[in-house]
Amino acid sequence: MTTSADTVPTTSAATALKASAAALVPLLRQNAARTEEDRKVAEENIAALSGAGLFRLTVPRRLGGHEADFGTFLAVTAELARGCGSTGWVATLINVCNWMTGLYPERAQREVWGETPDARVCGVLAPGGTSRAVDGGLVVTGRWGFASGCLHAQWATLGIPVVDAAGEQLEEGAALIPMDELTIEDTWYVAGMRGTGSNTLVADEVFVPAHRVLSVTRAVQGLYPTEHRDEPLYRSALVPVLALVLAGPQVGLAQAGMDMVTASLAKGRGISYTFYEHAYDAPSTHIQLAEAAQLIDTARLHLSRAGSDIDTWAARGEYMPFETRARVRMDTACVARRCREALDLLLNVQGAGGFAEANPLQRIWRDQETSSRHAMINPGIAGELYGRALLGIAEQVTPLI
């Protein structure tokens, strides 16, 4: 397999992006409580990520972006979530929606980034509205919930039915709409990931020209309208990408928990109602820490394998086979499960004090418990579809594979 240096990020560029993310962890950690309290990522965080180019991971290089592969994407977003779960999640969703925008025709891409390479796109893939065919495009009306990052975006890509002049649905689509043509309803009141501002977007008779309507039905099959066939990143398999990117923050949150618990142990606290004056002397502490670390390592390995699958098939110019796509969905669910299990062990080590409001560990736990239940991660559904794929059963439980 050969790839062009002009179409894949260099090792040094990828390393620099990861280093930039790591350098921001102290700032994000410092602002994490405020981000949660405000139910919005701190503007200082947004400015820092923008200044470091970390909202341009998946913007085409020809339009001022990094065009980074998904191995780099996942490493960067995991590191950001190590500092703040909400910030890492928003960076993830904006970057993956930017990637989706790279699948549209160049005309649409230039409308987004032609004059503003730092323009950010949020999105909701699930159809949340209605559309009406008119000359030159569609008129869209609807509501789309859980639009993570919408408070920091200039555009949105939203799931819609694509209909003909008679109103009959032809396929599922995604409409690319400027945020100033939408309104935001403040609906995001949740236990975890409070800072993501995942509110509801509302469209009222918004005209969307045809070149800004992506066929999701065709995209699931690897058929994208972008004219730039020589850019491997925008040949990546749609559903594996949309699912797997959600796993990056899971690893970051679990690692954040490990960082905090080991730091707490280093301070020499004891274990209540035992003879252990220092918890780090207890074999039970050693065993649980080791098991948690191994679970995080397992999650990283699955994350890395699935990311490599996406990048490798895209570089080959071949659409990822069905069974491999199903396995990526399973890998995504595995990452979420292992990270939750790791954090559960770490909370056992920390004890009930880990749930004190002043302890950041309880926020990390709530963020992970919430984000790891995203519908695209659902372990039960992932198991069903992967098991069917392994058995060669044609009938599936979802078209999103």
C-alpha cells in the first residue's frame, strides 16, 4: 500500500497535534468545574483549542485544515477529555461534523471554510424534521435535540428526509445550514456532560440548496459527492467514523480518573476502618489499580485497532467490508464498557469521598456514565449487529453499519 505525502499527515504533524492537546490539559482541568456550572464550554477553552488548530483536525488541507487521520483524531480528543470531558466531547463532535462537511461537494465546503478556515460545524444525524422540495433544493422545518457544540458552531448538518415534488421520501439526507438561520432552545439539563451545551436546534421554513444536502443513504454505502477522490480522509467509512470518534473521550475520562486516584494515593491517605494508615500499602489497592490500568489499556488497544482499520481501508481506496464495519461498532462499545469498568474500580479505591461535590472524580464519573450511553455506542445493539454479521445474517437491526 502506498500513500501520498500530500494527502496524509506527516508523523511530525500528528505528533505536534497530540502535543498541543496534551499542553492544554491543565487549562481544561482548571476550567472544568466552570464549564459544568455554566453548561457551556469555557470561552477560554474554545479560544485555546482554536488557537492550537484543534478544531481543524478534519478540515481539508486545501482549505486551511490539518486533514489528520483518525488515529490522530482519536489521540487528540482522548487527551482533551483527560482535561475536561465536556470540552473533549465538544471537540470530538465538531471535528467529526467538520469531517462530514468534507464529504459534501466542494461548493458547499467553500461556503463553510472558503473565507473562514476556523469555521466549526455541529450536527445531529437523526432525522428531526420535514422537508419540502422546491426549485433548487429543499425547505426544511424541524427540531433536532442533543446538538453538542452548537453554542460554539457557525454551521450545522442536520438529518432530514429527502423528498420529491410529490412529497414522497426518496432517501435520508443531511442538510448543511448556517447557524444564523437556526435557533437554539436551551434544553440540555442533565446529570453528566453538562458543559457540552447539547441543546435543541430549530429550523422554521429554512431553504437549503441542493448542493448542501448530503445523501446519507448513499453515504452509508461509501458514496460521497466530494469531487476530491485523492483525499483518503474523505473516503473513510461513514458509520464506523461516526461511532468510533465517540470512544476517544471515554478513554480520556478513564485516564483522568486514573490520574486523580493515583495522585490522591500519593498524598498518603489511609483506608477508614482498617489498620492501613496509607492506602497505597494495601494489596487491595494494588490489585484494583492494576486491573483498572489493564482495562484502560484494553480500551486503548480496541480504539487503536478500529482507528487503524478506518485509516487503512480509506488509504487503500476501498470501502471497509461489512463485517469489519460491524466490528468497529463492537469495538466502540467495548471501549465504553472497559472504561466504565475501570472507573468503577478507581472509585472503589477512592472510596465514598470520591463522590464529594468538591472532588472532580464524581464529575468524571457522571460525564462518562452519560456519554458512554450515546445511542451509537449501545453495547447491546453493537453485539446484535456484529453477531449477525459474523453469522452472515442479511437482515440487520439498523442501517447504520
